[in-house]
Amino acid sequence: MTIQMLITEISINITKIINELQLPLVKFTIEPTKSNFGYVMCNVSFLLAKHLHQKPSEIAKLIAKNYQKYLNNLINKIEPHETGYLNFFVNNHKFNEIILNNSYSQNYGSINIGNQILVNIEHTSINPNKSIHIGHVRNIIIGDTLTRLFKTANYNVKVLNYIDDSGVQVADLVVGFKHLGFDEMQQNSRFDVYCGNVVYVKTTAKYDTEPNLLKIRQNVLQELENSDSLISKFANKITRKILSKQLETCWRLRATYDCLNFESHIIHSGLWGSVFNKMKEMKLIKYEQNGKNAGCWIIKTRVGNSDNDKIIIRSNGTATYVAKDITYALWKLGLIKDPFNYKKYITQNNNQILWETTLLQQNKNKQLKFSTNKTITVIDTRQSYLQKIILDLAKKFSGGSTYVHLKYESVKLSKNTANKISTMYTDKPIQMSGRKGTYVVADYFLDLLRKNIMKKTKQRYKDLDNITLLKLAENIAISTLRYEMIKIDLGKTIIFDLDKSLDVQGNTALYIQYAYARSSRILEKAQSVPNFNAAYYLLNSKYELELIKIIGEFDIHIRDSVINFAPKIVANYCYKLATSFNLFYENNNILNLADVKLTNSRLCLVHSFKLTLNKALSLLGITATTFL
């Protein structure tokens, strides 16, 4: 049993009481409470008060009286608080034993709210015209963490990465290489960095002074829709070179995928044509004869309180990104026929095969399925308008589908960090921009973070060999970046500060990893595996009881994070767990006690903490380290 199971039992009993007393059925909540107010509390009295026009405290007394028959050797007391809450108390000695023994199992924390339902999660989806920068990293880590959480909740998750290899940004690269003399064979920097920092930025800047290039770009866009054209083949070669480098960065960040979906394949498959015809039949689009959109096909949308026109086919016949995104969304939801075969792209670091879409007939892996009626798209708030259009269309095509736009705010670098790692002086946090070239490449940032960590670690452990030092620093650098990107509400802008992220006293990955390393050292010093048939009743100090209770909350936080699409919940749990352990450690002796039974019981608690924190950190893509 865990606290979640305790909550379930109480919920069932309260519902029985409501039925017995013929009270209105209300949707109440039960959650862990603070010390001295029981183990869990329920708000049912407040909700019933609205219907019965009575004081919550009076209703609480009524339910508490009727709950007495459900008390047992585990839930041994219910107390109606004067505020109206119902506080439930447990037999701590018994519950200590149950929670700690359960926490030793390999699948502790796993829940089953997914029932192996297929859901696809799309994230990353970075234009293949530049390197991945810090602004992109938040998307990658949100998507990857959500994937880990949904798998733990027993969903059958397929992770998709959309490769926009036929859009305007790719056309800009083609213009740069074919018409402005940039060298695709240059050797001075990584290819993705060169394309983003030099070719893309300088080409787009030229449009202001050489407007004839805009006509060339339009011609390139048309050529990209023809799979047999030389321009299309050249673009494919360039974008795949960039994509390979982008994926190296993603793998370094510990993200993996199931399928790469190429936009060019969507265009060349004829999918858009069938969607276009269907939208005409449904009278969702119209052809403009006059005005600024003359010659274009537009979709009439009503998002919010205003009507808007969105171009889906330009006057030259090329599809806009809106048309492509609509088609892709309908494919993800399984609302249109899957025209793709699939072929192996590569085997990833975790030995998982990464597939890619293909239209070649010799690749007939039709048993693969990546589309489903439940899809989550991780994309920033700037795309909210388009995502609302897609959601509206998905409902019109099929009302039974679930389409979730998981939006998040941008990442900025603090002024101190920006001034430290870039050549641009700033007196305020800077926003990343690919078009302006004002961004910090993710790999460069990780390398800098790793260098700082190596320097500090070397000062502390002077005899550490360079290979071990490098691995340790790489682990901490990745863990630090992942944690900083996931611990903040998705709706809040992240102001990333290099120095604060490495603080061992604040809410950082390093602080949490130190707690894990501390628990490892304690167990090493004990020089024996604790006997789990322990005297758990001896664990009765407030710090011991609080730590055990937080360990027992693990699956509650996983459930909440999945239901609310909020990875931050598990990040906060890790910090809460580490903080509670440190308080326990600082206020309780563990080793060399005269009472052997108490020493063993506390070692069991340390072991339970270590196992639980390790599982929780793994859900964030953070590898716990025993050496800090």
C-alpha cells in the first residue's frame, strides 16, 4: 500500500457515507496534509456545504461520526477540524513498514492509468536549417520528460519528431548556397552551426537590400514540392546533414524518438491533396477572387472573439506551413490514411530503433503504427493561434479524437550569463532568435557548463583521474540543464543563470544529486546491506516520519504530473524528497548507535530514500551519481 492506495480507500468509504445519508454526490479531493493535521485531509464538507447551506464544520462532524465504522488498524482516527476539513490519522508504526517495504520493489511508483492506450507525443521538431540552441532545449526536455512519465503510467507512447525539410527556412539555405556563394564543403565549424550562424542569417539579411532574391526563394519553394527536381534533392542532402547533427545534440540530452516524420514526404505522398479536397467538400476553405489574398485558398477561422483568414495555398500554388501542419495533425490523429512505409534511420544510444517515413515501396514495414486518436504536441506559445485552428479542424473531422497542445513560454539567458558567454553586451535577459543569429548553441553551452563543473570538482577531488572527472562533469551538466528546464511552470519564461544553476544550496539538480550521493556514502560506510525485516516502529521522530510520508507520496506526484501534463510536479517532488532527507540526516544519528535495531531501521530508510529518488530522477532524465 502507498498513500495513493490509502486515499483510494478513504474516497470509497466517504462515497458510501454520502450515499447512505442521501447527500448530493460531489467531486471531492483527498491529499496529504501537514504534520499535526493527520496524514491526509479531505475537502468534501466544503463542497457539500454549498448544496446543503450548512457550515462545513457541522458537515465534517456528521461524516466523521459515520466514518467510525470504517476505522481499522491502519486508519485509526478521523478528526473533523474546525475549519471544515476532515483529517485522517494512521498507525505510523504499521504504515512505516508498509511504505518502506513497498519502496524496495523495482516497480515502485509505477501506476496504471494508461492501460497501454496508444498515444503519440511530438516534440523537438526544429527546422533543419541550424544547430539546436538553448531556446529549443526546453521543448526537447519537456517532451522527453513527459514521455518518461506517460510510460510509467502505462501508456504505449510513440515519440515523433517532425522534420520541416521543405519550408521557407530550408529555401533560404538553398538560396544562400546556390545563389550567394556559400560553401557547403567548409570545414571551419560544425555544419549545422555554419548553416544557422552564417548561411541562414546572412541570406535572410540580404532580402532587404536585394529584393530579387525573394523571387528566387519563391521559385525554390515550388521546386521543393517536386521530389524529382535537382533543387529538392540538394535540399534533402543539406537538411539531412543538419538533422544528423541536431540528433547528436538530442541524444546527448538523453532524448530518444520512435519516428522522424519528413514534411517533404507528406507533400510528395499526396496527403495534402486529399485533405484539401475534403476541406473543399466540407466548405471549410474558399478561393479568393479579389483583395490582398486574390488567387489564394484561405481557411476561415474563428479563434477567440474574432474572425480571421489564414492562407493555406499561395497564389503561386504552393502550400503554406499552415496546410502542412493541418495535414500532419490529421495524420497523427489517424483521421487520414497512412501512406507511408517506414525504414530504419539508426539505432539510438539506448538500442532503440529510430524509424523514418519513406515513400519507397521496398520498405514495407506496415506493421508499424505511429498515428492514434490521442496526440500531444509540445510547441511554444507563439504557435497557439495555429494550434487552435488545428484543434478546431480536428473536431470537425472527428469529434472523438484528443488533440493536446502542450504550450510553454520561451527561455532567456540572464544578463550575467549572456555577458559571460557571448560577445554582445546586454543590460537585460536576452531572447534567442534564429533569424537574427542571437542565440547560444546548446552543445557550446553544455561544454561550458561541463568545464565549470570540472574546475570545481577538481579543486575538491585533486586525485580524480581525467576520464572519471569528464564523465562526472558531463553527467552533472546534462542533469543541471534538464532540471532547470523542467522545474518551472510551463507558462512562465525561464531566465537561465549559469551560476545559480550550480548552487548546491538552492532548488537545483546539484543539490538533489548531493543528497543522493550522501545516502550512498552512508550505506557504503555501513559496510553491510540492511536487514529489511526491520523494527520500523523505532522510526518515530518527526524527521523520520516526514521522510517516510514523502516517500509514500511518489505515485501521487506521478499521477498528478500525467493528468495535468505538468512535468514540474515530479521535479518539485525530487527537491522536496532531497530536502526532507537532509533534515533527517542533520537531526538523526545513523551509524555507530548503541541500538543496533535502530541503526538497521534508519539504514533501511536511507536505502528506501536512495531507491525512490533514483526512480524519480530517472523520470526527469537525470542520472543520479554516487560520487559528489
